[in-house]
Amino acid sequence: MTTLRLRPEDPADAGPVRRVLATAFARPDVATPPEVSLVDELRGTAAWLPRLAMIAEYGGEVVGYALLTRVRVRPDQGSDVPALALGPVAVAPHRQRVGHGTAVVQAALDASTELGERLVVVLGDPAFYQRFGFSPATELGLTSPWAGLGEPWQALVLPPSTSEEGPPPRGEVLFPPPWSKV
């Protein structure tokens, strides 16, 4: 019986990840979807967190991907606070609608909780992301260039690592430069 294996990406996975992203985000008007370049460019930045680039592998084939990278929340007063951005999330077309997307996202969120992360933002389908606990980011006082898109701009507050942790940060979410090309 073949089972789904969830694990962090390793350097040898770059090609298979590109293929999953390219097929999952394929559009007739572009040769290479911008999500492929986004991941390639993020790999070379301080935003890249190797343990939070999660692979779903089925039968030895990379079939899913969920990436969490570093962003910052700039509050009205005080210093920037670290947070995470989820995306892109992709599943190879021939393995969609069988739970691989849910599994790889949950694995990435679990890994971020284990690392003591506190806040994750995403721009995506509310019907999918609400199952993980995401809610409108504006309700948490978070803005971004995508906040004007409404419901797809979402956030998730992860469980605190200590009982002394205060509320999650509020303010403008600052994305690393590669995100401006998406």
C-alpha cells in the first residue's frame, strides 16, 4: 500500500517542486507561472526557512508542496515582529482532491508551531484555508498590499509557546521583494 510521506524539502527536490508548481498553476497565457519563480527567488533570501518548505511525496514522487517563509509585521509603534506567509501551496493535478493539499499544509503549520512561530498569513480560497483556522486578516488588524482583496487575505494565530506570550502582532505585513512579482 502506498502512503503519503510528508517531509521538509531538501536541495534535490528543487526540480520536482518546480514541476509540481508549474503544472498546478499552469495557465495558457504564461510559459512559466510566477509561483515557480517566486519559490526559486525566495530560496536565496533570508525569508527562506528550510524546515518550513514542506513536501508531500506519494509513491516516491513529489506530488504536493506548501511553503512558509518569513515576513514581518510592522506595528504602529515599536519594532517589526516576525511572522510567516503561507504560499504557494500546490498539488500535482493528477493527485488533487484526495487530501494531499490538506496534509501538506497541516504538516507545514505543525512544523511552524513546533518552531514557536506565532502568526501565519495567506492569500487564498477561504473555503480551503478556514479548515485550518484561518480567518480574515483584517479582523486581526493586519494589512498588506492584498488586504483590499477582502476575504482571501487571511491569518492564523498559532498556539503560544509559553503562557506569557501576549496577543499576536497587529500592523502592516511586509513581504520580501520576490513577492512583489506575483
